[in-house]
Amino acid sequence: MRRGDIVVKSAIDRLIGDRVRFVDGSEERVDDIVYATGYRIKFPFLSASLVSANGRELPLYRRIAPTEPGGLYFAGFVDAPGGLLPLVETQGEWIAAVLTGRLPLPPPEQMWRAIERAERRSRQRFPQESPRSIRCDPHAYRRLLQSELRRARRRVWRGATASGAGNAVTLRPRRAHGEQPAA
């Protein structure tokens, strides 16, 4: 698309041989048509009481966890301009922190308040979207998750230093492969 090899056009009115007429009245000869319809979020294999999508709305705490406890987490259900992989990586770290107990989930009522609030920058950038929408500002969303991960690490560190007070730790220099310790 950046090089101009692929052009995004309006909806198709009709196909005429190797030409396409668009609803805006324009007509072009085309090699291929990529019909990108988006996707509908559906979970027919899950109970609607667990999680239920309504169009682009998927009410998940931090766009990851349903408000009812149960160990179910979703990664990648975000619509963020600029790329999904860094967000999914951060979501994976967040989920790992929850699963290992480093990041406890708040009670359901607090989760609902967070869902309804969404990130300020996402609200500003996409004012037409519901706070429950999968649409978000990728930078604000990732910063939010990273902030929670930093707090979780500090909490673990404080706990480790408080419980380990008085314990001695010996650090040894790393030896090259095959090198024997000095006698």
C-alpha cells in the first residue's frame, strides 16, 4: 500500500470483465480484488455469561480478562493502529504476571470501573467508541499494562527484600565454558 501497488477503494458496485465499477462512479481495470470485511467477534464455544461481544465491544479488564474470575484470558483482541505484535507481547507478560500471582486482579466491581473508564488518550483519539471497545490507542494501552507490570515487580522485590533481610548472597564471576574454578 505504501508503494502504491495496492489501492484502497470504495465499495464495489459491479464487476465488468477485468474492470470494476465502484459505488462512487469510478471504474478501473484490476488484477486482483482483496475483499477485507473485517471480522466479527464471536465465541460460540463459550457461555455468554463468561464473555459476550456486542459488535466491537468486548468488556474485558485491561482488554484481557473477564470480570468474573476463572483463569480465562484473551490476547490480541485489540484494534490498535500501528501494529498488534508489541501489544500482544505486553499482554502476554501481563497474563504471565497474573498467572504467577505477581499481579493480583482487583475485585469485579473495580474491574468494571476500569473498563468503563478506558485510557484517557484512547477516549480522546476515538471519542465515538465505547470504553468497552476493542479500539484503543496502542501507546496509551501499552503504557498502562507496562505500568502495572512495573508495580508488580516492585511489589515482588519489596517482598523478597523484606523476607530476605539478613540473608547473605554471594556473587561469583561467570566462568568461560570449560574453565575450572580456581583452587
